[in-house]
Amino acid sequence: MRRAGAWARRRGRAVSPELQPTLARVQRLLIACGPELRRWLALNLALLTVAMLQLWRGARSGHGHLTLAALSRALPLQEREKMRAKRLARLLRNKYLIGSALTPLLVRLALGPRPRGWVSIVLDQTTLRGTPTLLAGVRVAGRILPVAFACFEYAALRKSQNALEWALLLLVSASLPSGCTPLFVMDRGYARAALLTHLRQAGIPYLIRGRRNTLVRLAGQRLILGRVPYRQGVAVRYPHVLYQSSKREPVDLIIFHDPAFKEPWYLLVPPDSARQMPTGEVVALYRQRMHIELTFRDWKTHLGVRGLRLEVDIAPRLERLLLALTVAYIFAVLLGAGPAARAVRADCEVLRSTPRHGTRRRLSALTVGILLLSLTRFAALAARALTRLLVALARGQPAITLAVCPP
């Protein structure tokens, strides 16, 4: 006679009893946010999400670095370690775990089912374990919640990095519901006239920092951006500037030099957009782009990706792992910005004597979320907060409205 539970173990569904309720709620949330998601993929994403939450409770290995072995050991399955490791390896090789399948789900998690108007999407690039990585996301609680990733190797690119970046922008745009328009915020590495032309022709608004040595035409005069006059501390707007000497792409130019910064910002926005994108709002929006650097640091340190070791098919496997772990990252940030964060901050945080970047706080929303999950004195509070969070997200409440505690 077969032992009880043998069928469930063979099907990979023998879940640890103490984590079964949390796993079920996460799986229902993923199916609600991504109805087109394959059921096996929803199950495996839920397993990885719960595993990452377990690692934040203290079951880390590799001196804080993330390892595949630690991740597989934390999977809430009643299986031998060899079977859990094989499951994780199969998932990272699966061709169906791609951005086109998960980006709509992540967009809905971050923005809710019915966002309206313009939504700012920050795009930038970093390097994770030697692999160039593109990240696009929305700002919540002082962090950028990722909605899309693209990892690549220069030698393996079929066309060019420019084509890959444009494909990622189109993927994010297509994943937004009707009635919602993306406003892409990018650094000067993306200040290409060809990209500006593509965005204008596609009707996609943008905010891109220009390069100071680029030639422009302003009121019939030909000069580099660094020579355009401005006043320190005051945002100056020049409408209908022709960007680059050969392409002559029309843009509105906004120059702002914060006295605390070494260089001024040369901000490019669509031409004749002063009504939709007022000058003051453009400067404030670009300030928020800096939070993506903090998000990169989160992935390299708090999530431990900088210690990850992948030997074969590094770029596609890393991209699949980042996509799979994004749900856990979103949960941790929202827990650290929710009502339960007040108790953690009151217990663990020592405020700065003088404000820095406009705040006296020392702990980020992610750090507070991890403390909430890891400290035993907050175990009951963390369980209640996580349940409330999962219920709210399953009802379609946008992530940005759940961040009620200042970062």
C-alpha cells in the first residue's frame, strides 16, 4: 500500500502544514492578478515567494549572499533536498518564465487593475554578478518596485542593446491597461535622438536627462547643452529645442542646477508639453529617479544577488530568478511601509540628529519589512500584517495606496 501523501509528494504538492495558508493566499493572489498565468507557474512563483520570505526570517546562508541551495532548502515542500533543488533548477530553465508572462502580473500588483492617467516608469541599467541588467519599475515608499527585467550578455545580443531597451519599453507599455499611459523616466545614458523619435512617434511621453556635450539648436543658434544659460536653483524651460545637430529632434528643454549638486540637469520632455508636464513637476519627478539606485543596492545586498553563482546560461537564468523574486521584494517593501511598520520603527530605529535628504529616518521600508519578518517579538504582528496585505492586493488595491507609513 502506498504511504499517505506519496501522491502529493510525487506531484510536488506536499506543502509544509505551517506554511500552507500563506502559500495558498499567495497563489490565489497571483492567479487573481494574472488570470492568464499558467497554474504550474503560479504555484512555483508562490513557492519561491514564500521561500524568500523564509530566508528573510533568518535561514540565510553564504554570509548573507543568496545561494540557490539556500533558496531550495527554504521551499515549503515536504520533499528531500535533492528533489527541491531539481524543482528550482527546472524552473530556472523553463522557457515560459519570461517577462512577457510576468510583467502584466507585476504591473497589476503595483498599480492595481484599473490605473488611470500617466504613470511614471523608471528605467535604468546595472550589473549583477557581471551580467548587465535592465530594470523598469514604479516608485513606492522610496523604492522602485520592479515590473520588468532584462538580463543580457553583449556577445549574445541578436541585434543591439538599443533594440533590447526599446523592446522592454514596448513590453511595459503593452502591459498597462487601456486608459493608462506610461511616462518613462531615464538617465542620460538613454538620451539618444533615435529613442526620442521612437517615443514621439509611438505617442509615449518621456523624461530623459540629456548629455551636456550634445549639440542643439535654440532660437536658431547652434550650441552644446552645457552652454545654454540658466540660473542656479531656478528651473528654466526652453520650448521647442532641436536636439542633436543631425537628427534635430524637437523637445522641450528644462535646466535645473541644485546648489547641492555638482552638475545641472538638462531634462528633455516632449515638445509643447508645458501643460501636461509643468516645469516644477518635471524636476520633482526626476528627483525620484534616484530611488532606483537604492533599489539596485537592495537587490545586491538585502536580497543577496551579488553573491549568486550561476555557471551556465547565466543571463536567462538570472532574469528568471529576478522575475520570480520580485513578488517577495514587493511584499517586503509594502510590509515596511504599512501600518505595522510603526511598531518596528518605534522599537528599532534611532533617528538622525539632523535631517538627510529631507528625513531623519535611518531605516528604509525594505529594512523595516525584513526586521518585521525576522524578529521573533514581531512574529504575530508580521503574520497579521502579511495576511492583510495579501487580502488587500487580491481585492485589487494598488501597492502605492498600501504604503501609508513614510519611508
